[in-house]
Amino acid sequence: MKSDPAMRPLETSDAAIHADRLDRLTEKGLRAAAVADNGIDWDTRIKKPAWLRMQYVRTAISQLYFGELATITMCERLLRELDDGNAIRFVRTQIADEQRHVRYYERYLARAGGIEDICDGVAMAYEGALAWRGSYHGAIVAFHIVLEGEGLRLQQLYGDWFPCPLYKQINTLIARDEGRHVAFGKIFLRRQLQALPLEERIAIYQWVRALWFDCAGPIQADMPGIVFRAVGRRWAENRWRRQREALIDIGLIHPHETAQFDRC
Ligand SMILES: [Fe+2]
Ligand SMILES: [Fe+2]
């Protein structure tokens, strides 16, 4: 006899809702993947404003490309560490998404003249995030919330500064996938972090905050003057405030704790 859903223990129905939300994201990912390659017309010409040097375009997009590669490495590690079947299924679709993004950027960059080197601050950010040896929660906070959240914003900014019709097609498809990856991080962590001991939550918060500010200086130093002026001198502090709101939203840190731990 089936049990009355209203009579099930709250924890069980919460777990079922959580699993269902992850499954719906996975299904969305599978549907998007099935049609993704139809969304780009590779015969479209690359266009850029006259004031913008092509080398800067290549450098900026190459950083997104390196971010995709680092994210694949992290996701492969997650597959070995996660013990939640619904999350594992999602991460498998994410790896396929990121591999597709790598192919798109490679193809675009080949047309634009090749892949440029990774910038020092970007390398520090990804190497630092991959160096996390604590629980998988830290890796998901760093990649799905902070780095993918920031990457998504940068991608949109590039789209505004750089109205290339081919980039726009690529950007539209990738941004949709990245939005789903960030959503996975939020849904998964909101539930998982409730059970994480206080010391572990704080350790992750302090680590990701230090990583942010360690890398911000070198990243700003590599920005061309026009970009530096557009984002402002206090870019790192201003953006960190937005990141901190996202970390509060997922329950990594509580507002009353930030005053204490932001000083450390
Ligand atoms: Fe991606
Ligand atoms: Fe992603």
C-alpha cells in the first residue's frame, strides 16, 4: 500500500523535492545538449569594433577557455567524491557541457588567430581552487558559485563590449549552460551546507575569500586600461560584496558571522 505523502516524515519529502530539482536540471541539460550544436552558424564572420585590438579579444576569450578546462578537472574529481546519485548525474551532464564549451572556444579562437596564454591572476585562481583538499563542498563553492558566477558575468560583459555576431551565438548557448551549473551549485549546497560543521563552513569561507583577494590584484594588473577604468579601482571589493551575498544565500556564512570573519 502506498503511503500518504502528507504522512511521510518531513526529511524524506525534503530529500525527494531536492532530488527532483536536481533531476529536472539534469534533464534540462540533456535537452539543451541535444540541440546545442544547431545554435551556431560557423559561417558567421567575426567582427570587432575598430578600437579593439584582436589580441585583446583573443586574450579575454582564452581566459574563459582555460576556465572551462579547469572546471572539467574539478567536475571529474567531484564524480569520484560525491555520494549523491542525483548530483553525480548532473555533474556528468556538466562535464559534457564544459567539453562542448571548450570546442566552441577553440574553434572561435582558431578563427581569431589562436589561443593566447593564460594570465597570471587567472592561473592563480584556477590553480588555487583546484588545490583545495577539504570536502567537495569547498570545490563546489569555489567553482559553481564564485568562479562560474563571475565567469558568467564576464562573458556577458564581453558580449556588451564586443558585439561580434559569432561570439554572441556562442555566448548565448554557453551562458544558458553556465546558468544551469550555478543553479546546481546553489540547490545542492543550500541543502548540504545545513549539515556541515561550523568550523568547516568558516574554513571554506575564509579560504575562498583569501583566494579571491590574492588573485584580484594580478587580474586587475593584466586588465587593459579601458577595462580597468570600466570596472573601477575598487572592482575586487565591490564584486566581493556580491559574491558574499551569494555565499550568505546558500548558507555558507551567516550575515552576523561575516563581520567577524571578514577581518581575519
Ligand atoms: Fe562552461
Ligand atoms: Fe560551467
